[in-house]
Amino acid sequence: SFILSAMAYDRYIAICKPLLYMVTMSPQMCLLLLLGVYGMGVLGAVAHTGNIVFLTFCADNLVNHYMCDILPLLELSCNSSYINLLVVFIVVTIGIGVPIVTIFISYGFILSSILHISSSEGRSKAFSTCSSHIIVVSLFFGSGAFMYLKPPSILPLDQGKVSSLFYTIVVPMFNPLIYSLRNKDVKVSLKKTLSRITFS
């Protein structure tokens, strides 16, 4: 999520301040963005680990999930409490909320800049620059929010498994396809393949 927000900032600089792009997105700035992304990831991991380290697990040791996720672990604990669920909710809200706010602010400025472009070709090019990122953001945040931002009573764990499978496997699997569709050669090849499939 923080990588996607860093990418939104990159798109904002590329579209709203194109003449300053090389100066603003210098190697030092890219390193700071990278360190910020990893730092937020480490903080989230430490918060989740601290949240479960003092729990006692007295139930079955079979995790009802395809990966060792925080909510199925809390379900196995015999002393899990409202506070543990609240910590998960807060950490996930920050992990989703901060990037979403960053992305919305970036795209607000981008949309404002695009609307001030006089030529339709220029607007189209600017929109196509952002379209792949918007698709990935929608898929990732939509499935992630569906998984983590609902109380367990509303979202059964089996539905949560499908949702987490979607945002951990399906979305990253689609990323190369989504981002490569901006390439004209890939678009032409895809159209040829689809026309062969439909006519055969």
C-alpha cells in the first residue's frame, strides 16, 4: 500500500511538475521514499508481532487460513480480547488510510492539472499514464479493505480467505499485465490474440 502511494506521488510529479521531475525525483528522493515504505512495513510488522506475542494459544494449532495471518491467529488464542482486535484495526487503518489519503491528494492535483490541458491528445496521454496505477490501486485496496476493515462477525473467515488470496496473489499476478498494457506493441498483440480466439 505504501509502494502504491509512492507511485502516486511519482505520477503527481510527472504530470503536475514535468520540468522539475528529474530534480524532484532524484536518487536521494527515491531512496527516502523507499526507506519510508520499508519503515512503515517494519512498524506494521512490529505492531502485529507485539499484539500477539503475549497471547496464549490453547486451542487447536491448525490455522484456518492458507497463510499465517493475524486474524486467524487471534481466533486460535484463548485470551484474545477486544484490545487485540482494536490494535489490528488501528494498524490496518493506518496502513490503508495514510496511503489512500496520499493517493487521493495526488490524484486530486493530477486531475486538476489534466483538466487545465487544452489539447484532448494531451489529456488522453495524461490519463493513460495514470490508468494502470488506478486499476491496481482499486483492486489492491478494495480487496484489502474488504478483508481487514470489517468485524469478524460480519466477514466469515472463509470469505476472508478468498479476499486475502485475491490481494496477495491475484493482484500481484495482474500487475505485469496491467502495467504492460500501456505499451503499444503489447496492445496490438493482445488485440490479435483476442480476435483469433473470438473467431476460432
